[in-house]
Amino acid sequence: MVRILDKKMVELAISKIPRPQGLKRRLEQYPTPSWIVAHVVWKAFMNGDVEAKAVADLGCGDGRLLYASFLLGARLGLCVEVDEEAVKHAVSVLNSHFSEYVPRAVFIVADASQLSLFNVDTVIMNPPFGVVKENRGLDVAFLRRALQYARSVYSIHKYSPGLLKILEDLARSYNFVIGSTEILGFDIPMVFETHRSRIYRFKSLFIVLRR
């Protein structure tokens, strides 16, 4: 696949990624909708935070945010994921759908909320939302870690009243400013045994933070 410079083409390429088997609810392994992937990564690209940059995805799952970044010219991609089975699937997706980017991809099996990285330009992520009781606050923990070593951060969070104030305070403590915020409708298909609807829809907050 050649590098592309079109948002809709990014969405189409990401939509072809097969869904992994055995998704784990406790790890909140839900697929990020392909249109949101394209929307978020295109925003980063237009801000100059993707092309020729080192991009990291914390809690990368199947790697779709990273692969979208490669399509828009990322120099290096770091995929951090605590679940080894998810990493194996992400590597399979890379080899079968985006093989020309294999030399640029690095996979790290680790808890992203505890990991320190170096020489990262941009973090683009959809961290666990923290809806599972034992994961409460995990999305903010991921964001805090990203702010420690990246120059720009693009992150998606489950919307709730008062969340933006929390994120503003966190950004300020690391000398970041909020470049933009946006409410996005987020759809999760029926992937877990607890789901009772074919599609579960909720509001998410897409936030851009830059030094």
C-alpha cells in the first residue's frame, strides 16, 4: 500500500482491518470506529504532528491508530499494549495489510500507564475509558504518562461533565495547552457478553494537547 494523503482513503484502509477474536472486557478492548481513527489522525497530520514524526499509541489494541499514522507519513511507530494476544493480532494486521511499514513499527508489551519512552514526537491514543470498576481513572493515567514524554497528544475519552476541567488542570501542570476539543459520537458493536444492544452509542471527548 502506498502512502496516501486523503482522509476518506485512510478510513477505508482502516475499515478493512479484521476484528480480533477473544476481546477482553476487563481490558476494555473495543475497536475504535474507522471514521474516528481517520478523523483523529488526519487532525494530527494537518497540525504537522504525523508526517516524518515518531508516533506512539498507548493501549494500541490492533494498531489501527498507528497504521493510519503510517499511511500519512509517520517516520516511526510505537505500539504499546499490555495484552500480548492483542499485540500478536496487531503484528498480524501489520504483516497482512500494511507490510511495507514493518521496518518502522516497534511493539512493546507493557502497561502504558507505567512506561516511560524517549524521542516520541506525538502520542495518538484511545486509552481505556475506565468504565470497568478496576480501571477507574486509567484514561487520565495514560494521558498523564503521554504528557511526560511527547510534544503533542491526541486522545479520546468517554465524555462526562467536569472531565474537561480535569484535563485542563492536568495539561497545565505539564506546561501543555489544549489546542482543541470536540465531542464525537462513539459506537461500540456487540462484542462482549454483557452487551444487550447491537450497537452501544455514547459521547466521547477528543482532545488535542500541545506544548
